[in-house]
Amino acid sequence: GEDVEQSLFLSVREGDSSVINCTYTDSSSTYLYWYKQEPGAGLQLLTYIFSNMDMKQDQRLTVLLNKKDKHLSLRIADTQTGDSAIYFCAESRRDSSASKIIFGSGTRLSIRP
Amino acid sequence: DAGVIQSPRHEVTEMGQEVTLRCKPISGHDYLFWYRQTMMRGLELLIYFNNNVPIDDSGMPEDRFSAKMPNASFSTLKIQPSEPRDSAVYFCASSFPGRYGYTFGSGTRLTVV
């Protein structure tokens, strides 16, 4: 199947860490991505990880990949109000002639004071 | 680099009218994607092109939808005739294949009344 699944909502207190989880089904996925969508805007690539990596860190963002369980997570340290957005998990796979990215349904992150 | 440029940003039209959405991909990107985003269905891939050739249009909902890419710097998505259920945000994205993911435009918010 082509499913990439995420929970729909996450609420976090400002300053705490946010952890957004994702599961995917295709074991042949080559790259996995996290995109951020702010209100009224398009999706913006936050980070990506190659499928042979376990972890990637980029400033406040940490991506963990458990390939055995097909589980991807995004941790945002010291969550700020500007982190309020929808976060999309995505996987890429090759079909007959192109790399296609399959997106999850997105997790809406809200920050409470 | 101006990014992926979509026009118009907002479109309000009456049911039955023809609607044309436009996209200018990033120069040098050889893949172009059209997505539709709604609350009910999330992000749906409608069609994608490689080197101006349509590769997969299986996501196009009906014959009322058509897309063209006459050259490497321009694509259109046309809906004729439009219906209220076509109301959504339509995104265009472009990419090189593989790990760099897609670059999305800011979207066109279509409202059909």
C-alpha cells in the first residue's frame, strides 16, 4: 500500500519538546522527509533523512528513523510559537519512471503558553 | 531564485465556469507536480510531469480536469466546468528527482460558488 500515517493533532507547552510520529509502509523507500506548512502557505521542506541512516540532527530538529518498524519521528526542541504549523511526513519511492513522494495527512502542532 | 510561482493566489468563480491555474517551476527542475489540498482529503497528487511529458495522471478526479506543460517553464491546470466540490487549495511543486524533495508554490485558493 501507499499509506503514510500520522496523528492529526499535537498540543505542546511553549519551551517543551514536541515529538511528531509517522509510520510508513513501503520498505523500499529511499528518502524520508518532514515538511512544514504554515497558515496560507505552501509546504516547506524542513529536513530529510536517507533510509540507511538512523538519526539526523539539525539545530532544534532531530529526526529518528526505525527502519525495522517503519517509524519516523521529528523532535523539535524548545518549541516556540513560531513552530505552530502542520507537519507532513513523506516518503519517496521510485515508480516506473520517476521518484514520487507520498505524503501523510499532516499533524497540526499547536503551542500553548 | 524566485521559487515556484503560482497564479492567481485566490480565485472565486461561479459553478460552470472554466478555471485555469498557472505554475512556473524553478528553472532547471525537470519534474512538476500538481496537488490539491482539502480538509477532508488532505494532500492529493493530481498529476505529474517529467521533462514536460505527463507521467501519471491517475489522480485527476474527472475529465473536467486537464493539465498541460507546453514548455519547461510553464504549466496549467484547467477545470471545465467547475463545481463547488472543486473548491480547494491547489499547489504546484517542482523538483530534481530523488533526495532533495519538492519545492512547493504558495498555492491557489479556489472557491467555486
